[in-house]
Amino acid sequence: MPKTKTDYDDPAVDRDLYSGLMRLHILHHAAEGPIFGLGMLEELARHGYRISPGTLYPLLHRLEKKRYITAKLQRDGKSRRTVYRATPLGRKALAAAKIKVREFIAELFEGE
Ligand SMILES: [Zn+2]
């Protein structure tokens, strides 16, 4: 059976190219406050990264595996959802990444 494309996987978005940016974006929000999958999908879409849950969850799991974020199941009335937060190690990684990103952005827009 051929692999079906999901509606929200934008072909213009090269997931491989942007996966680091998306991970940093997730880490940034997880450091600001608790995040959950659907909210993060909407936030990334707002920034032009229209990805499917099938793309988001591996990114979250990789951050969790690196101990940059923790996942906790939260009961919200009848529904349950997993909430993610940045760990102290994640905050440290984000602070280091911010320095690199700032430098990179300066170079990227140099002379513009
Ligand atoms: Zn954002």
C-alpha cells in the first residue's frame, strides 16, 4: 500500500533541514512554561512549520531522551494529556544554543 501523505505535512517544509530549529523552538516554549502536543503543533504552525503529530512526537521524544524535557501525564477533567517541561539540563542547553543562534543570525543577515 502506498504511503499516504497527511494534509498538514507541508511539502515546502524540509523537516530534515528545520528539525533542529523546531527542537529549539519546542525547548524554548518548554522552558517558558508547560507545553502539550496539540498546543505545540499550533504554535509551530503559526511560525510556518505545519507538521503532523507523527513528526512532532519523535522530536519531543528525542528531547525527552536527552533529558532536556520531562513528560508528565496530566488529567484535565475527563481527558488526559501529556505535558512537557524543560529540565535544568534543557535550560542549560537552550542558553548555550541561544548564543550560537544569535551569532548565526547575525551572520545570516550580515550586510542586509
Ligand atoms: Zn514560538
